[in-house]
Amino acid sequence: MTCLTKIPYTDISQQHAAIKEKLLAAVERVIDHGKFVLGPQVEEFESRFAQLCQTKHALGVGNGTDAIILALKAVGVGPGDEVITVANTFVSTVSSIIAVGAKPVLVDVRDDYNIDPRLIEKAITPRTKALLPVHLTGRPADMDPIVSVARKHHLKVVEDCAQAVGAEYKGQKVGSLGDIGCFSFHPLKTLNACGDGGAIVTNDEQFYQKVKILRDNGMKNRSECVAWSGNSRLDTIQAAILLVKLDCLKQWTEKRIENAKFYQKELSKLDSIRFPVDQPYEKAVYHTFVIQADKREALIDYLAQKGIGTKIHYPIPVHLQPVAQELGYKKGDLPVTEKQSQEILSLPVYPELSQENLAYIVQMIKEFYES
Ligand SMILES: Cc1ncc(COP(=O)(O)O)c(C=O)c1O
């Protein structure tokens, strides 16, 4: 079996080719009205995004990292506090905790790559202020036990939904399950801007008002400043682009899920590969399709030779990053996370992949293990 085209790990140009005219028209409308900062498209996007996330409020911010930083500040996390999260995540989940002056406390994950709720209670100290579960790969973390331990100990829950727009846990959208949900619209995300972008969602009026002020230099209105803060607003041009893409999101997500199901069906026959299966109570949106593979490095090379791009999310868990030395963790502290980091591999799963592409990828993986 041969595939004439190379299959990159991601290919945003294919997505854009299909909607380029609509994107250009949307940008043109913003250029024509000239309200580049907090213009009407930002408000329209916020209203539609809140609806999508089943929350009362949404606020557009500069990027996903700022969304987490602003959310932590809004729920009252500051210097001296501790926040419990995972090391199997993009580094910004953890660096956002550092950015507000707090201490990250890292616990291990389950087979589904998400925080293991059974380990949270043991990690709580009198300084713990919040839990920061990550819905990694687009699969919701097991939120019922997470929220219940948080309520028991009077902790806030900030959800890192950067990879999980539209994912559901027991019929409820991620972002609406804790106190504040944080999203990224980085170009590689499922709902993506043409540049940086992010949002927070919440049902809490107070947290909403706080983030609204904090994202805008602490300004309560045009003249009154009530908090020292910075500037992290979603650009009107990016909001206009996101509005166009919001119309496609359902279809894109369905195709991602379909692609993932194809992989699951085909690869479940291989003993050398493992991956999480969907639980009846969850809807995973497959931002990434992450397998755990024997002989991973050789598989990466083999697939590369066959024209197939792959990535590792993430090769070095945060607690073993050079910068994290000051946190005092060592190899062996988070055994599941560390084992996964040696075996995980993300396969292409974007909606524009053809059936021929998918069949070719599966065929090459089988060929690798059977040869
Ligand atoms: C899990 C996770 N958290 C946070 C972020 C940060 O988002 P951004 O790159 O928009 O700052 C990302 C994405 O990059 C992410 O994948």
C-alpha cells in the first residue's frame, strides 16, 4: 500500500483553504469598522462561546496561559498558596501557578493521561487554595471526585480546557464543571485563531467581573483603576476569525472523533499499542490521539520514513524539566507520568485527513510491528 502524499502531523493550511473567503471577509469587516480592541466581534464571540460551554459568562483573553493566570488570580490564588495539578501537561499549566506567586503541587495521572483523583486528598495541605485539573488530549478529567474533594476542603477548581473545547463529562461541557474554565485558541488547538487567543468561562458573577477588570489593566471603567494588572484582551480580528470557525467546530469535532474511532478499532488488535477507551460518561474530542507504543523511537523513525508525521505530548514531564528543579521533585516521584512519557506518541487526527490517509497510517503501524 502506498500513499502519494506526505501526511504531516498537523496541516492548518487544509483547514484554511476551505474557509479562506469567509475568514478574509470577517477580517475585512473589522478593518472597516476599526474597533480593533474589544470590538463588537469580541462580545459576539463571548456570548456564543458561553453558550457553547453551557456557562453564564465567557471572556476573551490574549492566550490560554493568560486565561489560567487570570482565573487563578480571580479565585484568589496568590503568593504562599498551593495549587494541585499534574506534570503530564503543557508547561504553561504549571508556569501559570508560578506566575501568580503560588506553589505547584504535582500529582500522578491515570491511564487516561488525566489527574488521578484518588491522589488529590493526600496532596492537600493548609496552604492548598485550588485544584487545576487538565482535560488533556481532549478527554475530560474525572470531575465528580475532583469537585467533591474540592468542596470538602473549600478549594476552588480551575479547569485547564486548552485541549478540550466541546468535551463533555456526564453530559456537561468542560469549563462548566469547576469554578472557572480556561481555553486556548492557539493555532494548533481544535478551535483556533490565526495567532494567539484564549478565553475563560464561568457561572460565577464575581469571578467574571474580576477577570473582566484584570484582563484590561485593572480598569473598572474608562477612568477608574481598581487593581494592578496587565493587558490580556482577545483581539477583535481574532474574535472575528473564531466566529467563522465556531460554525465549523461541530463538524470538525465529529470528524476527529470518527478518526479516533477508526484508530481504536484498527489498533486494538495490536498488543504493542495501548490507548484509553472512551468511558460511557464522557465525550472526548480528540485534540490529540495519543497511543502508548512499544519501541516508540523506532516507530517514530519508521513512520517518518513512510512520510507520516508524529509528535510527543510531552517528552519531558514538567516536574523533570530543568526549570522545575527548584520545586524539589526527582525521577520516580510520578511513576505513571514518567512511564507514559517514555511511551506516548500522538498520531495525526485532524479533520481533513482522508480515509486513505488513515488507512495508510494504520497499515504502516501494523507493518512496523509485524515485520
Ligand atoms: C494543556 C494546555 N494548557 C495551557 C496551554 C496554553 O495555551 P496558550 O498556548 O494559548 O498560552 C496549552 C496550549 O498551548 C495547553 O495545551
